[in-house]
Amino acid sequence: MPGRDSERTRERILEAALLAFAERGYHGVNVDDIAQATGISKGGFYFHFPSKQDLFLTLLDEMGTMLVERIRAAAEQGTTVREKLEHALHKGLDMFCRYRGLAKFLLVESTVSGAAFEKHRNQIYVRLEEVLAELLEAAKEAGDIAPDIDTRFIAAIWVGAISHRVIRGILEGRTAFTDDFVPLRNALFSLVGWYDSENDTD
């Protein structure tokens, strides 16, 4: 079926682009590189994406969507709001560890690729903040945190702190972020009055 073949080709282009951008950066990759990696012509590439920039933005959005969806799914595994937030944090770090190309692509590469890219990256940050803010609002409604806490502001701080730790780990060449989980969780939870968490998410 032509439609299915076209979708498979598009997916191959996105997969090749993720690897290429993560390894060589946006400016170190051209359309010929991606077309060659996927075994298609430049015309075939442009059939799916009008430009390298359009490809980059599409990939950035799709990677962000996958990250948000998996964090939401992980949060659902928890029973209490606190457990949900622990699962969400653990999944975020786990994904950045498993998909280092995604982490570098999302958190490092897009910061040096211009205003259009930064706008899309910021939209992903906003979506992550919304997920965390929703969970914090649930904690507020349950009486687990103070009623005057600005959950959206706290969520923004959390996203910023998590991003900073992951970026630093990438720049240092670390291959895992598991050692960061407990201290990072405790530091973030302390902002809403939660201390000395007893439950560690494996």
C-alpha cells in the first residue's frame, strides 16, 4: 500500500535524522547525508519534508510528544500523587539515559539552532510543566501540599532543574543519570515541603 510505504519512508528519515543531528549537530548535517542514510533521493526527501529546518522542527516536536506521553504513562503507575511524581521523574531521567541522542538533540542542540528551534523547544518545556503542575494540583487538592503553593511556578523550576542536570551529564560524557535520581527528587520535593522520601523508584 503506497500510503504505508510513504509512512515507513518518513519514519526512516526521522530515525536517520535523529542519529545524524545528535552526532554532528544541526549545522553539521545536510539533506544529502540524510537521503544517503535512508537510501532515497533528494527528491524523495523533499517529498516528505520541504527543508532540513522543517525536518528538524518535526523531529523536535515528535521527540517531545514521545517524552511527554511516556512520562504521563509512568505517572499513572503510582497510587499516591507523590508516587506519581516519583515515577514521572524517574521515567524522564530513564528516557534521557536510554536515548542520549534524544537528550542531546532536545536539550543541547536546539539551544544553538536559532529562534524557531528555541520556540519549539520551549513549547515542549511548557507541556512538561503542565504535566507536573497537574500532579501538583492534585496533591494540593488532597491536602498533601500547602494550598498557597504556585504549582505552575514550582513545575517550571522542576523542569529547569532536571534539564540542567541532564545537560551537565551529557556535556561531562556520562552514560547514566541513575545516581541523580534520589538527590534530585529530594531537592525538588523539598520545594513543596516533602522531605526524606522513603520510597525509591527503581
